[in-house]
Amino acid sequence: MYALCIGFFMTLLDTTIVNVALPSMITDLNASLNDVIWVVSAYLLAFAVPLLLTGRLGDRYGPKRLYGIGLVLFVAASLACGLATSAEALITARVFQGLGAAAMTPQTMAFITHLFPANKRGAALGMWGSVAGLATISGPLLGGVLVTHLGWEWIFFVNLPIGVLALVLLYLWVPDLRPNRAPRFDVLGVVLCCLGLGLLVFGIQNGEHYRWGRVAGPLTIAEVIGAGVLILVLFVLWQGSARNPEPLMPLRIFRNRNFSLGNVANIMIGITVTGVFVPLALFLQTVPKLSPLMTGLVTAPASLMSGVVAIFAGRLSNRADAKYLPITGFILMALGIGAMTFLLGDGPQWVLLPSMLALGTGMGLVYSPLTNISTRSLDRSLLGAGSGIYNTSRQFGNVLGSAATAAVLQIVLAATGDFTSAVRAAFYLLLAAIAVGLVAAFAFRQIAAPAGVTDSARASDPGLPVTRPS
């Protein structure tokens, strides 16, 4: 478990570590605001789209093998990112970095579902959720240290020793689970999903760049977005078609109420997490003129609270009334972001401390409980597909959060020229997303705790002995 968590931490760390480096990239690479936000979005998009496929590849060739391939690609792309001398080269390298992360992430969930029985899975997911929360929010702190003292390139170079360690531990400690079937691949589904999501994100994020008009020739932004939506609808229809023998996203899985609602909430937390820290990092270095290091320190309390709370929340998530954990979490996140909306200014930024604590606590209460509630009642034959869909939905939310907040920032900046007003407008959008997630959490159906669990708060630590490969 610990070997897998190192690589998992690294992939999620790179979703946020670049945030504090964006102003430095604008200066050093002579890039625009839209260019550097594409540095974030390109990674998230390449991370999100292949997840449905890489989960199936793990089913066919074995999760350990796919995890190793993804890890090597991720480390090589990190080196290319650090050596990039233009925004275009950096964005391209980030795409390959995202593809490596997409190969790794579903395999961590596959190992959890295969190695831990239901009555121990809450503790394992608590650790998994803790790593997810810690990595997602600690990126700005580590990034601030590296950018301040070494330069933005080192936010990518730092992945090299971590990646090598993760690769060594993978082959020494992680069992080689052999797949028991060879699934066919939905090539058309992959093409439709990639094309539809890519067009949608491009249209939303680049809308203001093209003044919501023509992109090339007669093609307009509205047509790009419309085409993306239409292709995604075709993707869903193809997934439900009787002519599709092995869909990436079997629609029957959504008959499970908790799984469907969990994915809605999952998208909303993805939108919120990415949507809050990208504009906040830009704001702190633009308006009060904080250094990258100080920017990271302002957000550090959220990192601490998210990581600590997720451990205990995961252990409580086997209870029948576990839905009240994400409900409380979404409420705390709303309070934190709502308070920040009114506290933003060019004075001392430590006034944001209570907001950061509330936000981090809320995220810790959402991450691992939401995963357990969403997947606990799935039929075992659907666990592989469910893992891929669930991971994809969060990354889909991350992509939408990045694109939507970029659009809002650029629209309000163009209209007012006031960066503080632009960030506040982006935060209002996030409050709406949290409201949707809260409604989904309230609608969860209560499910009896797994057999053998009498007190989930005392669930054992997930560091259980497993058979090692010979």
C-alpha cells in the first residue's frame, strides 16, 4: 500500500504544484494567462480522458504492469517539463505527464479492491483519501519552496527521485495480480470521449481568448462547445448500444443510486478543488504581491487539515450513516470559500487562516467517505469499471474547474480590469458547484455496514501483510 501511495501522491501533486509557479512561467516563458492555465488544463485533460481505458488495460495485462509503464512515462515527461523553454513545449510535455498519471491511478483502486476485504476497505480508503487530499492541497506549499529558492523548473525535477523510489518499491513490494480475463477495448468510445471532452474544454477555456467569436474560418467558439457536447452525447449513446460488446462505461452501473450520486458529488469536488486554488495562487502573487513561498504557506493549513481528517473519516465511512461525513464536508467547504470571497484584499493574508482550516477539514470529510459510499454496494463484477468511472469523474471535474474558472477570470478581467473581482466571481461559481454536491450527498441511500465491522472508528490500519511476489 505504501509503495502505491508514493506514486499516487506524485501524480496528484502535479495537479496543483504548478499553481504557485504560474506567475513565474508567465515571465520566464513570455506566456499569456491563457497559456499558463493550459499548463494546468493540458495535464488534467490528458489525465482524465484515458482513465476509462487504462482501467481496462489493467484488467487485461495486470495492474502492476500498467502502473509501472505509467510511472516511467510520468517521470520521463517530468524531465521534459523541467527542460521546456517555451509555453508550447511545456504544454506538450504536460500532456504526456497526464497520460502517465492516467495509466497509474486506476491501478491503485484496483489493488485496494482486490487486496482488502470489505470490512477493512474503509481504513485502506482512508489512507488513500488522505494521500489524495494531502497531495492535492500541499502542491502549492512545496511548489512555493521550490520556485522561490530554485526556480519553477524544479517543481518537475523533484518528481525524478520520487519516481525512481516508487518504481523500486513497486517491483520489490507490490504483488503481481494476474488478470483472469482479457477484455476487448472500446476504441470508438475512447475516440468519442477524447474528442468530445477536448472540444468542450477548449471552447470553455479559450472562449474569451477568441472573444467568443470565430476560432478559424467560419468556425466559432459556440460551435466548438456545441460539437463537444454533441459528441459526448454520442459517446453515452454508444455506451448503451447493444452493438457495443465491451463498453468503457457500462450504463447499467448507474442503476446503483449511490454510485450515480457519488459521481455527481465527485465531479463537484473536482471542480471546487481545482477551481479554488488556481485563482487563489494567482491572486496572492498578483494583488498582495506575496512570494511563491508565502503563497504556499497561506494554503498550508488546508493541506494539514485535509490529510489528517481524511484518515479518520475513511475509518468512519463504513457506518450506515456515513453520508453525513460528506454532507458536513461540503458545508464546511462552502463556509471556507464563502468567507474567502469577502476577505480577499491586499492587506495581511493571515485573515484567510480560518477559511483554509474550514476548507481543508471539509475536503478531508468528503474525499475517502465519498469513495467508499459510492463503490461499497457495487456488484463485484462491476468494481473494475466502477473504479475507472469514479476516477474519471473526479478528473473530469478537475478539468471543468480549471476551464470554467479560467473563463470567468478572463471575462471579468476584460470587463473590469480588477483581479480581485475576477477571483470573487470564480468563487461564486464554486459555491454553486458545492451546492450541487451537497444535494447529491443528502440523497445517498443508507447501507448497512459490511459484515464483521462493529466499530469502524477502530478499523485497523491498512498496512496489512500481503503475499509478496517471489
